[in-house]
Amino acid sequence: MFEVIGRHDTSFDLAVIGAGPAGAAAALAAARAGLSVGLFEPQPVPDRPCGEGILPSGVSALRQLDLPGLLARGHALERIRYVLTSGRELAVDLPLAGCALERPVLTGALARALECERRITRIQERVSSRRTPGGFHLFTGGASWTARLLIAADGLAGQGASWLRAPERGSVRYGLRARVEARSALEHVEVHLGGTCEVYLTPLAERRINVAVLLTTPPAGERSSAAWLAAALREHPRAARHLGDWVTPPQARVLPRARPPRVAERGAFLVGDATGGVDPVLGCGVAIALGTGLEAAGAARRVLAQGSGTPEREYARFVRRETRSRRMLADGLLLLSRHRLLQELVGGGLAAFPALVARLARTVAGGPTGGHENTSTGSAAPDHENPLLRSGAGQPGSG
């Protein structure tokens, strides 16, 4: 739980607004690189509905954050199976293993790491910000702070750095999530496409399954999350066969979609969902959050060392590399899900060209994995330290 620590500290090298995965990664990396960090979060980070799968680039980022035992608590993800309404299935093997972690496990590990960093002052306040000649002014109704640099990690609709955001939102999608007991074995992620919604199944540790649904229009006349989920499973009976009793009931949330005009400018950086993200159809939200958090922390350190300019441009290029191809692929999958004949044509073509499937897998996974700068040591952690890359990693771990 967040609390105000060291309230007498009112000036920081870096202010981070938001303590979800993106903000936590940025704050940890910056503090370990020697920066004083003010981390602003008005409430404990909630168990936010999401798919709970972390793609390989996100696993690489977690390795660099050095969170002992975290990856072993998840379920290794080595393949994504796309199930089309036409009956065809398309299996995509990831180039490196991803990991499925229940959201409270991930946020709990990040919160404990934040508590151990003496350079981080955690402040339980909802703040606004504005630019000043010497950096940034952060303020509430009765208190204020200053920072030389700013990272906004408060989501697409966040107001912590509203002056850096798009003036209006884009289209809206809806998402819901429930955790259930596994009725039958599920070793890989399954994405069921077609009809009015998409259903995602992610195997978790302890024979649980995360079931997530994405839809553009809620079912007519239905208001409850449970009714939405039931309607989705009637539409995708092959997904329903894996699912037993609820462990946590369905939770729904609105997923606004908009891209800000810029993600970095004169010492200010947007990270995670605040960058505009990628449609959740690819399941890369947490990976992008962790990766952009680490990258923004490195860029902030370089700004302090050499002045504003080049680091912001380098960060913007990184975000484009992480999101551009993924956005195109996500748009293609959504188009594919709506047209049965197109599913047959594309599915048959991909089956005939395995090299193209491998290229798509690299796009989904993100890359280059392991390519983020480790801002605390200056080097990436070696592969042998990742338990998910060892032999036998396909089984759920413990501890």
C-alpha cells in the first residue's frame, strides 16, 4: 500500500506519475541509476482486468528489474494458438518463452521492490503538472513538488500530464476478465477469433485459466459482466470447454483507443498505455508497459547527463519500433476475425509459408528481446539467469 514517505522531500530528479507496471519499472530503473525519484500514486494499484500474459520482451524487462523468484511463480508461454470461426487453427511458436502471471503477483513484486529503494519517495496524491523553466511543477490542492524530468504512466486517459496528450479520445473497445479453474489441460495461449468478440485463454499456475473477452459493442440488453462473458462463450464453444468454476468473477473495463501526438518532449515522457498502446488482441500491453518504462528511465538519465534533445528522439524511435508493426498486425487480426472467407484464405496461405509465421511470431514477441538497457548496471542480464529459458520451463513453477 502506498503512503507518503519523506514528505519533506519536495524536489526530485524525476517525477513518475502512476505506479502500475510501466511507472514502477521506470521508477526502479531510474533510482538504481542514481536518480532521486518522486513516485505519485493516489491509491494502491488495483487488480486490473487484463489478459495476464507477458510476451518475451516483457520477460526480458522483468529479468533486468531483478525481482527474485517472480518468473518462477508463473506459467511459461511458448505458443499462441489462433482459433478461427472457419474451423482452422494457426499455431504461432514464440521465439523465446513468455510468462503468464496473475496481475496481483506482478504488482505485488513490483511494490516490494519499490519499498526497498531509498531513492524513491512514494507519495499518495493525485497530481497535475505543468512545465517550468527549470523542469516541472507538480501540484495538488494544498501541496507542490518540483522535478527536473517527468514520466507519465497514468494510462491513456490520465490527467497527470494532460498538456502532452491528445485533445480527444479515439474509438472505444470493452474488455472483461475472469479467472477460472481449468476443466481440461491448457498449455498454450488460445485466441478465439470471429463473430462479435474475441476470447483469450491464458494458462496460469495452479491449474487456473485467465479468460478475457474483447468486444466493440456490448451484447444488446445485457448489463452485467457475467452476462457478457456467458454470451461470448456461447459464441465460442471451443473456448468454453476448457473452463470450470470461477476463481474470481468477471470484471469489465472500458478500453479507450487514441494515440498522443508525441510520446516525448523536452524532458517529459509517456510510457505504457499513455503512449497509445496496441489493441489488446495481441496481448502485449504489459510487455510494452515494462519496456517503455525501462527505456524512458534510461532516456531520463541521459537527459540529465547531456541535456534535452537526442534522448527524447531516441525514446520516440523506440516506441515506434515497439508499436508500429504490432499495431498493423493487430488491425489485420481484427479484420480477419470479422470475415470467415478471409480467414480461410489467410490461414491457408500462412500454413504454406512457415517462415512467414515465424516472422509474425517475432513481431508479436517484440524485439529485440533482451535489448533494453539495464540502467542499473549498463548491461543486459545473461540468458542463463532466466528460469523460463531453461529446459523443462514449460511447467508451472513455484516459489
